Amino acid sequence: MVKQGKKSMTSDEAYQYKVILAKVYFYNGKFDQCKETVSSLPDEMNESNELSPAYMKHLFIGLMVMRGVLLEMDGDLPGAHGTYDKGLTVFRNKLPSQSDIVVPRSIGSGGTDASNKEELVNWPEEALYRRAMLSLSLDDRTNGLGELASYLHHMDNITPSTFRAFRRMRANRLYMLTMRESIQDGAHITPEVKLDVIQSHRRQISLLQSIYSFPRADEIHEEVLYEIDTAYNDWALIHANSRTELLCLLKILYEAVYLTYNSPRVLRYLFHTLVRFGDYHEARLALDTYLVLVERHMTAVKKMVSVAISGGSDYRNTSSVDSESLEDILESVIAGARLYLVHLTEPHECLALIHFANDLIDDIESKDPSHAVVPEISRDTKARLSLWKGVVHGRLAQKSREPKNRADHHTTAVQLLQSAAEQCPRLYDAHYQLALELAIGARDVASATAAAKQAVALNPKRLEAWHVLALLSTSRKDYTKAFQICEAALKQSEWWSVYVDVQNGNFQGVAIERGRNHPGLDPQQGKDDSTSLSSSAETGPSFLHVDDIEGGIAFFDMALTRMAIISRLRGHDACLRNQPSMFALYGCIYGIVRSYGNGFGDVSSAMDEHSLAMDALGSGAFRTGADEMSDRHNVAASQTSGRKSLARSLARSMFSRRSLHTRYFSYGGDRPPLPPLAVSSADKPKAAAAYSVGAQTDNDASASSGEDNSSNLVDEVEDSDGAPAHRDSEQVKRQHSMPHLRRASRSSSLGSQDMAPEVYFNAVNRPPRRTSIDGLGIGSPARGGRGGAVPSRKRGNSVYYTKVQTRIGQQQVLAQRALCSLWLVTAESFVVLGRLDEAASAVSEALLASPESPEALTMRGQLELAHKEYLPALNEFHAAVSLESSNIRASVGLARVEYLLDRRDVALGLLKNVTRAHGWSDPEAWYLLGRLEREVALEQASQAYGATSEKLAQLPTMKRALEYTAYALDLEGSQPIRPFFILRPWIRFD
């Protein structure tokens, strides 16, 4: 190079020669000579076209980068930043508008070795990187974030993931760290910020995939674990809880499972994220895998604890990088206990999981009683373990058919719940579950009231404890106080304003309000006043506001109780006038839930629909590795449900990294359109005319009392005795003894399962009904033709098929039951008013809403019984019992029909079985049993003694009859207006 410099050159050749010479000095570490050479060159690009213009541009950006690096070495950081910025500005202006700044020379090389084509330094990439780093070093966070984002986006657009992978990974980590600090300092979380955070983590996992592969034995990829820690925490920081956002996190976690070979930490994050997403089946598989790994890990931990105590070493220094702390394990166990009991309804599995946690705590504390090595377990954690163990025993007490087992489970449940409340007095669930258990299992109204008051004081926004207080007040027949409690409780919920708008006929206001806060919207969408509910169908449910739906379910249940109380205070006519607003409220709460398809909450089908998530997040901003993320795992068929399972296929993916992604499940079509809640001016007279009648029936008192008297009302609830009712909630089963359901397939076109008032189901466009229910203006079929009232099931959906447990699926089931309950309350009012034909129409609508409802079948049997149609009534009661063997009303109705058919022995056997098992607290069952025992006693006395009253009273059968009757009267005097099982303590997400 020195010899070439002595030759005569043109100005362009001299410029090129000096820049190349400076590069040689730069590469060889001769920075003084490089500085001398660079200082002799201008900082402006030569406009001459004598030599290659493109080459001159790259020489210029290389010159500016070397000049900036030399300034950095001299400590002139602002000058270096200005040099980089000027060089990039000039370089970009000289390029065509569609050109990229950073282009690796190896692209399009035609199979040649990239290392022979690529220069040691890609100068534009170096300038972008160093400029961003200098801005952050100068504490210019705003410009630094923008420049770092520009660098990363330029690298994503054209370069492969392997190009400068380590540098990009470090830059991306610094970018995420800077954004996290800005958010923690109070920066507003806009949708653009959330999108940027999510795309940064997607970029990071893609870069990690290009660097790391399947780990060798005893190899831990710490970079992957660090990324998963930050990703999981960032999702919580930015409240990224919509369906699409959680899908992105799940994809990152599934890739991390492969890169870490089932790391316990990654599986723990995967389990919690699946629970948040609402796929409980997949969450169970992830939890099972996590517990297997944790059990092995804790065996090694126990040995290390023993060695640490005996040798005086520090356990924390001997633990692995991927070690799970005891607190993390116990938190996962508590979440798993909730999963098994609340969402999967498997109390025995839940109890086994809690026993595992308690045994683990006992083993660790026995080896380290002074907590010198392992930190002490917090009282809050132990209290929650006691809480869920007590709830499990309460559940088993209700399921038990043996009185002794029921009493043992109840005693254990009360002791555990009291212990949980003592260990953690601020634990709402401990006081609430204790109140519920005392009310159901012991009929201890005074103690249940005290526990419910404490729960209300801890969290007035949750309505469950308020509901217990209201039912306890109705058990002592103080309906005025119960109504006041309902009013105070409902005003605590955000749904109260919606309910007031519905009662006032402001359906447009309801639609706008639900558009702001409904779980179908992303969190930031609700801040725009122009957002309507119709936009929620495109984004999917936001799991940040899960409690919004769950709170709405609790609100609707309490509104039904309030309406039942109104029927006692003001009569059933007032109750019927309030029904239309209840149907509109049902549409506001459950409308978005019922609009989704059957597989909407299934993470496997959602992962198949990968393009939907990418389109929602913006497909152009980030591309690297996105198309490969769904091709990493096999899809295995689950042996329990017949659906594909991602968690089950993890083991296969260990041996087949590039296996094909089988497509097995899909939505099966687009989601049905969301029925509009708002009523146009043209349709309003037709749709809302029925609802204008009695719109202010019971709203005057509630609207006028604007003050919140919740704290005073809690203290005013008096003590009394109460009698709970019980119903077991096992999986529904359909047998072959239901001809009315089999006949339904021949006339299934008479209705659909989504029947409701016109104000809500305005978009269904079903044909008008032939008859109507007087006073409501809601169409309904005429009485008769039981088979026509029940629609047929869809083809291929067997009644014996167990659906995959998802949150959306469970909420859809609750939606069917709630609509069915609303129609049944209407039917009960019609029965009391003597309008049996309209009651039969309402029951038919209830069965259209929920064809497998044992309550609806039971009421239909009672109507048949009122018409003295004994055999049809027997058929209905048999159908209800076959669907739910623990249904007390159906079993008592079956016994009553058997008695009317002169089969008293059969009726006696049924009643004895019911009162021994689930109907132990049902007054009707005990009263009917006492009546039949009295008839038997009279016959025995007539045959043996000639019916003398003195000897009749001495008969054991008559003594039992008197005891049963007295007990039935005592139960009836303390029976709540609705049974306690409507509170559904097992269907709750926190």
C-alpha cells in the first residue's frame, strides 16, 4: 500500500487509496497512523462519477466510522456521535429511496463461502450500532431508543438472523432494558409501546434460536433463561393480556422449552401463561411435566441441604442456575390446586397436589428447622395451602353420600378454613369459603354471617360474600334487609351503571359502556370513547379483564336473587315486569362470550391460526424467524380428549427439531357476528316496546338511594338459623331412557340454543313465534309437543364426548345455564300466578337455551304433574336424574310420581336414599318422607290395633314420621330464597 501511494493518482484514486490505507491501519491496530491518514481526508462525500459511485459511498461511511471510533478513543463521545450521525445522514441521502442501509455482501453470493465475501466490519451496521450506544451512554434515552430501534429494524429487514447475531442480541436486550426503565419511570403504555416490547422479545428468541441449539447433557443456556424471565415479567409490566399477546408469549415459551430441554422455570412460566390464556387442558399437561421435574429437583435439594448443614457450606452457592426456589414451587402448586378444583373439577387430584406441597414443606423444615439454609415459608403461602385443602374437603363433603363421611369432611374443612383465616387475616377467600361452608354444611347462620362480614370488609368489590349475606337474610325471612344488601352490593360493581342504563332503556349507552370495558377489547382500546362493542369481535377477549366477565356473572346471579326477593316483597307481577331488563342485562354480560366459536379458547387451534396473531400485531415490522416458530413442534393427539396437544408433543420435538406441524383442528369457520346491543331508531319501537313496561318497577328505591351504605348494612345483618340446599355439579350424562330428547331430532328446526329477547338477539333473524308470553312480549311456542322444544345436537358431537376445558368454553356453559335460569324464574312466577300455559312456554324456552338442564326438565315434570299427566312427568324426572344424579328436586319429584302411581314402597326407598345423601337438608324430601311414614304407621296400627290413638303414637314408624315432619318444618323455616349452590365457589378466576 505504501508503494502504491508513491505513484501518481487522480483525486478520486487518491481518496480511495487513503481510505483503504486507513482501513488497513485500523484492522491492524495502528490507530495513530490511521488517525493521521483519516485527518487528511475531508468529511464530505466526493460527488465525482469517475470511479464507481456505489463504492465511493461505502468508502465514505467507512471513513466516518473510523473517524468516530478514533474520537471515542480520545474521549470525545459527543463528537463521535455527531460524526456517526452525519455519516449516516449523508450516506442515506445518497442512496435510492427504497434501498437498505445495511446489506451483507454475502447475500446472493451463489453458494460461495460467506466468510470470503464479507468484510471484517460492515461499516453502515457499525455506524448504526455505535450511534445508538453513544446516545445511551450520554443519557439521551429518547434519541437512544429511536436510534437503537432503527438499528434493529434495519438488521431485521434484510439481514439473516445469523448475521451479527451476538451483537444484535446484546443491542436488543439493551433496547428492552431501556424501554422497561422508561415504563417503570411512569411512561404511558401506548399500543405502540406494547407492540414494540412484544416484537423485541420475538426478535430475541429468534436470535437465540440462531445461536443455540438443543442442549447437550448438563448444558444450561443461561441467555435463554434470562430472556424468558424478562419476557414473562415484561408481559405483566405492560399488561399484555389479550388473546393475541398471550399467544406470542406462549410461542416464545414453547421455543424456550426446546432450547432448554424442559427447563422447570420455563415450564412454570408456561403453566401460568396457559392458565391466563384459559386452556386448562394444556395447562394441566404443562403442570404435570413441571411437577415431575420438580420432584427430581427437590430430591437433590434435600441432599444438598443435608450436606450444607453438616458441612457448613452455603446451599445457595451449590444450587444450579436453573434451580427452582421453594416459594416458586409452592406458588405453582397453589395455582395447580385452583386449576384442578375450580376449572377441572377434580378434588382428589387437587388434594393430592396439596399433600405433595405439605410433605415437601415438612421434609425441608425437618432437615433445616432453624431455616439456616432454606428460607422460611411465609405464613401467607401456608394459609393458601390450608385454604384450598379446606375447600377440597368442603367439596368432598357435598359429594359424599354417607352421613359419617360428610360430617368428617365438613369438620376438617371448617378447621382448615379457620386456620387459613387465622394465619392470614387479610385473605378474602378464607373468610368467604368459611362462610359458605358454615352455611351449607352446618347451617350455622350466626358464624357464617360473621365470616361473610369479614370477607365483605376485606374486599367490598367482590359480590360473593355479599350474596351469602343476602341469602342468610332470606333464610330468616327478612326480605327487606336482604333487598337492601343486594342493592348495596350491586352498586359496588362496575356493572351497576350498565344495569341502570338497561332499566332506563338506554341500550345505546350500554353498548358504548361495554365497548370501553368489555373483556373483548384490548386494554388500551377501552380508553377511546368512540370504541364500540362491535370492534371486540375482531381482537378477541382481553384476559386482563377476566374479572370483568367473572364479576358480571356474579352480578347477574345476584340480580336474579334480587328479583326473587322482589317477588316476595312486591308480588310476582312486579317480578315479571322486571324480566325484560334482566334479559337485556344478560345480553350485555354474556353476549361477547356466546359469540365465539367452540375452539376459540383452545391454544392448539390458536397456534395453528398463526397468521391471525401476526396480522393483529403488524406483519411488516418484524419478519426474522416468524415463519419458523410454528414449525418446531409435533402435534400429538391427546388420549383424553382427542385433540392435539402441544405440551404432549414436547418430548417428540426433542428428537425431531424440524418435524412438520400437523394441522388437525381449526375453528371450523368464522365466528358468528356479535349481536348488536344498541337499537337503532327504526327498530326501537319494535324491539324495546316490551321493555318499556315497568321499567321503573323496582328501580325507584335503588335509584333514589345514591349513598353507599355497604359498611352499615353489613353490621345490621342479624343472626339466625339457616338451611342450605345442595346440588352436586358433576359432568352431565345422558342415558337411553329419554324418549323426549330422542324425538327432538325429528323437529329440531323449531328453535336454536341461543333464544332470548329481541333486544339482544336482534341479529339472529329467526322467524317470529306463533304464540307469546303475555306481559313480556317475548315469543314462545305453545304448550305441548315436548319433543319440539328441544333442538337436536350437532352431528358428530356426542353427549359422551368430554370437551376440552377452556375458560371460554366454561363461560359459554355458564351463559347457557344463566339464560335457562332466567327463563325458569319467569316460569315460577307464571306458576304462582296460575298461568300454567305461559309457564310451559317459558320452560320450553329454558330448554332451548340449555337442552341438558336438569332444572328445566324438573320444572317441566312439575307442570306435567300439575296437569295430572303422571307418566310424562315420570319421564321428565327420570331424564333429569339421569343427567344429574344429585338433583334433589328431580329425585323428590320422581318419588312423588311413584307415590301417585301407587308405588309407595318405591317412593319410600327413593326418599330414604335422597335424605341420606344429598337431600339431607331439603325440607320437601323430609316432609314427603314423614307423610309416607305416617301412612305406613296408620296402616300398621289399623291392622294390629284397630287404629287406637294411644298405641298409634308408640309405633316406631309414627315416631319417625313425627320427627321427619318436625325436621322438615324446621328446615323450611330457615330455608334461603335460593339455594347456596348458586354461588358456584368452584367457578372463579383470580
